[in-house]
Amino acid sequence: MEQSQPRAGDLSWRLSSHPITLVFFLGFRISSLFIYLFGSIFTENFILVFILTILLLAADFYYLKNIAGRRLVGLRWWNEVDAASGDSHWVFESQDRSGSVESGAPSQNATDRRFFWLALYAQPALWLALAVVSVVRLLNPIWLSLIVIALILTITNTLAFSRCDKFSQASSLASSAMYSGGMAKSLAGGLFGRFFRG
């Protein structure tokens, strides 16, 4: 039996450009769910399970927002509050992902991107499913409050990185149209390129 070699974009951590970042990213994402689901098997102490789950969710939020997003997909976001008016606005930052010689930035790894986006969208869906189960089974309301906290943290990161990705695509489309001279070509390539990228 022949084993096929993993190709770029396959879900294999060996293909990652940043395997340590990827392992910690997936570890934080999985561990909070694991502690929530199976923590009561290991201990009867509800408060310990609650606190450990919250700490892992906070670590996941921080690590995803400040480290994994920047290293795996070249995206970063934060919220700034204007001291004078009190208005808040989101700031999005993206690394040039083309890998062109002029930009000096390395191209993004397809495996890192797939792991990142899959884990980013899967975790809120899993917490939402757990919320439905909790409501249907009429579990203790304190467990539902933990799920609500998890949903707030995971959905915030999911929405922020989705907006950041759309912002980076729009700005790269605008800059390529501005500097290349072939505006129609750039517009068509940007619109259809998203559908055919792996």
C-alpha cells in the first residue's frame, strides 16, 4: 500500500509554516471544549471546571487574537476607543499575503489558512450546539452562562477575523488596481480568485 505525500493545503500539521503556533492554537481551541464536556468526570468540583474552562477560553481568545491570527494568516485586529468622544472603532491590520519580492513578506501557507479558518468557524458552531443541548436538557442555568461566555468570546474573534479578511482583500484589490494599470483585469481576478483559491 502506497502512502500519498501530503499536498499543500492538506490538513496535516507537518505542512505548517508555524507548527508550534498551530499546535497551541488548536490546543487552546480543543481544551476548553474538552474541559467543559469531560471535566465533571475527573472532578465533582463544579467551580474548578467552570474556572478552568473560562481560563482556557480567555487564553484561546488572547492567543488567537494576538499570535495565531498574525502568524497563521497574517491578520490582526483590535478595538480603539476615542478618549474625547468615547466612540469605539475596530482597527484591522493585514500582512501582504502575495509573497511578492517587492513586498518582502512571505506568502501564506495554505495548510495554515485551512486549519485557521476551519477551527475559527467550527468552535462557535460547537458551542452553539452545546447551548441547544443545554436548553433542551434543562441543565443547571450556570452551565448555560458558561456557554454564553464561550459564545461571546468565540463569535467576537470569528466576526473580527472575518471582517479583517474582507478588509484585507478589498485593500489588496484596490492597491493592485491602482498600481497595475489593468483595473478591469484586477477587479475580475479579485472577484473570481476567491472562488478558486484553495
